[in-house]
Amino acid sequence: MKKLLWSLLFAMLLSCDKDEPKKDCGCDSEILNTIPEPANLIGQLGYKIQLDPNDNYYNSKFWVSYTEPNCGNCVHHMIVCNEEMLISFQNLKNPPYENVQVVFAGHLKNVCDKIFAPGDYTYQHIVLTKIEEK
């Protein structure tokens, strides 16, 4: 009987999956792409609030927007995951809700809530590795 109990216990331990499933979206998901610091991309940092009652897309979050040179329609919108890097930008949370030009770098991840937008617009999360006002 003891042998049977030990066998069952051993089998249960082996069948337990200790690794949590990997998330495919959100700030804790895998990195899809990296914007390296040497790229010195210049974007706009702002704080998105809900001005339109029908707009509930990632409000009350900092966003970085980057427009590709020579492509005015190619706009990349990135919702900041690690807002603790933005201590010096907290004033953007107050009216008149202006944007500032920044040089930034970081790791891009999928958003969980997809949005219908033109094909040359992207929406992703970013874990910043660098951000400085330009």
C-alpha cells in the first residue's frame, strides 16, 4: 500500500507543470522587437486621458508616438509599461495635456486589446530602456 501511495505521489509531482504559461500580450509578455539606444529615435511623449466617452483604449497611460521619416502615415503608438521611468514627466498628467519631444529606446510587446486602425499605424506596449526630453 505504501508503495502505491508513493507511486501516485511521484506521478502527481511529475505531472505538475511548474512553469506558468507565457503570455502573448501585455507588459509581461515576450519581447517582439527592440528599439536600440543608438537609434536615437525622436518621438512624442504624452499622457492619454479619456476625452471622448466612447474612447476607452488604454486611457490614463503614458504613450510614446513615433512617426517614421519620409512616411507621414507610418505612426507607431507605444503604451509605456514601466511608468516609474517617467518621474520627471508627471506634469504631463495635468491640463493642458501637452506632449513633449523625447529620445527613447525600449522593448516592444503586443497589446492585448487590438484596435481597428489603418495598416500603417501600430499599437504596442513599450518597456523603456531610455527616455530623455529632446
